[in-house]
Amino acid sequence: MTTAANVAIAVVALLHAYFLVLEMFLWDKPFGRRVFKLTPEFAAATRSLAANQGLYNGFLVAGLLWGLSMGAAGIQVKMFFLGCVIAAGLFGGTTVSRAILFVQAIPGVIALALVLES
């Protein structure tokens, strides 16, 4: 496993940790509302749904960190969780916002390509 692949996986994990914080803790705060372009009313009404999404992002972070902690032996774990990241990014990019393709799916694809290349 190359250093570049592991760094890319770490970046994807950090992105999803950021998504977790945004969705679980900042969704209805001024910063979260600004990031997601939400009205205060909509943010308040959907807070529990966003927290649930954030929790799932936390599972992706945990899986990616688990794979990294295993070193070369964690290649299948890394590939599985990167696949989950990509699938979630593709689904979100087609159903919610095209921007999700760029902030979630593409970083996952790059990381997976680096894993497969190594």
C-alpha cells in the first residue's frame, strides 16, 4: 500500500468526520445553515434526520480508520469502505445535489484508484 493511497484514505476519512460534525452538531447553527443553505425553520424540522446522516458518516470514518490501522492487511476493509463512500456520493449526487459528487464520490474514487494501483 503506497503512502499516497493511505494519505488519500485519511483525507476521505477527515472529510467524513467534518460531515459528521456539520450534520450532527452544526446543522441548525448559523454555520451549518449557511453551508447547507437552510432556513432556520427547515434546519430545526430536519435536525434529527441530519444527525442520522452524520452518524452514518461516522461509521464510514470508523471503517476507513480501521482499514488504515491494519496496514497492508486492511486492503479489503479499505476497499469496502471506500466503495460505501463512493456509493453514498453517487446516490447523494443524483438525488440531493450534484456538489456531493465532488466532495464525496470523487475523493473516494481517487483514493480507491490509488489503493488498486498499489
